[in-house]
Amino acid sequence: MHSIKQYQDFISTYIDSERSEKEPKNLYEPIHYIIGLGGKRMRPVLTLMVAEVFNADYKEALPAALAVEVFHNFSLVHDDIMDAAPLRRGNETVHEKWNLNTGILSGDAMLIMAYQYFEKYEPIVFRDLARLFSKTAIEVCEGQQWDVDFENRDDVTIPEYLKMIEYKTAVLVAAAMKMGAIIAGTTDENCCLIYEFGINLGLAFQLQDDYLDAFGDPETFGKQVGGDIIENKKTYLYLKASGFSTPDQAEQLTHLYSIQPEDNEEKINSVKAIFNESGASAATLEAIKEYTYKSFEILEKMQISEEKKLLLKTFGEDLMGRKV
């Protein structure tokens, strides 16, 4: 087994080895650009890690890991267009650096390229990977559509929100892990268990992201703290606050989420105060723990060594305690 940093280095090296200069440049340069911005590359790291957990060489999982990374970045390019976002990982988004049409077309090409990496596997493995990938890709699109739909609804429920983040975020984490298991040729039971482990870890990750967006340290979070509040996004924190608040707090929260003031600092601080006073902050932290511990319970059912269970558990604990 290797460290997270080593897996990240393996992925970076593989990305560099797969890069080639192709024409037309305005199609391929944006692809190289967005993938080159890096990030934590958590999802492809999980593909390599799980392959080794089930006794395969991480090198066998590199094409699938890159497919996951290319698909993830494709979704970011199109999400940024939908959100009219100017920045991604502190740099210009693809549609800002080039133009809208280039962003759409390069994103489309990335989705196709992701499938091409599965062609490096034998037919049976290719079939299983492609089947899982197709299912995951359509679920991510469904999750994104729900997210868009929720912006115009005032009656979103907690179960609906959890389903949305499961599809938008958690299924790709789970699929990345299951791909490593498929490549390693482990049992169907282990494949199903590692997928469920990934779903719960992915839910904990997204709820943690919701929490950090409001209460993270601006020095370490990597993006603007309070961004979801500024955009009036109805996150888990908001939904819990709506349910827990007094009538006065609920009225104030509804008002704050209907305005776009020139100075957002007062709005952010007022909303955060309601999150804290209503108990929504504490409930969100409890939900993060709940999904993380549920993933650990699933982990105990896997047919792997205690040492490897500990490795995956440590990864989950680090994720739960992250500040970025």
C-alpha cells in the first residue's frame, strides 16, 4: 500500500504520460488546462487505493482512475457554465478563459475520452467498468438537475436533499472505489460493500462541504466562505435551520435568503447566527459523524485484513476532520 501523496503523484505522472498535442488546439488545450489545475484528486486516488486493498497492482487501475478524473473535470466545466462561475481552484474557468462554446464542446469531448480509457481493459472488465460508469454518469446528471430544480423551490425536504447530494457527489466517489475492486477481481460481495462504503463516505464529504462553506477557515478552505449563503443555496444547514427555528428566526431566515445586498458580510453573519442558535450547525456535524460511522460499519463486513480496514477507516476519519 502507498500513501495518499504517492497515489496523487502516480496519477499526475500518468496524466503527463497520456498527454499529447492534438488539433484543433481550441478543443484540447482547455482539457489539458482544467485537468492540469489538479486539486486533491480524491476520486482517482480512491480507485488506486481500493485496487491495492483487494491485492491488485495500482498500475492496473491507472486508466480507470484517469477516466474518473476526466469525467469529474468534465462535470466541473459544465457546472461552471451553468453557475456562470468565474473561478475554479483559484484560476479562470474554461468558459471564461476561452468562451462558452469552447467550454461546452471541450466538456463533451472529455466525457467521450473518459470512456476511451476503459478500452485498455479486457472485455469482461471493460463491460463491468463501462456499465458502472454509464449508471454513475446519468445519476450525476440527475443530481445536477435536482440541484437546479431546488433553487426555485421552497418546499425541499431533507430526504430530497440527501438524495440530490447522493447522486451529484456520492455516487462518483462510490463508483471510483468500486472500479478499483472490479479491476482487482474481488468478490461481488466486496464490490457491493465498497460501493456502499463510498456512498456513505461521499454523503459525509458533501455535508462536511456544506458545513465548511459556512464555518470553514478562509485561510484553508480554498474558496469564499459563505458562498452558499450569498447564492441563497438551500443546503442541509439551511433545511435543518428552517425546521428547528423559532417563528421569528424562520421569518428572518426566509428574508435573508430572498435578498442580494451589496455588502454580504452582515447577511452571512446573520445566517450563521441562526444556524448556530437553531441547532442546525450541531445537527449537521452529527449527520457527518453518522454517515462516516455508518461507512465504518460497512467496512467491518468486508473480507480484507484488519490492516487494510484500518487504512480505509483512517482515510474516512481524515475526511471527516478536514478543514479544506
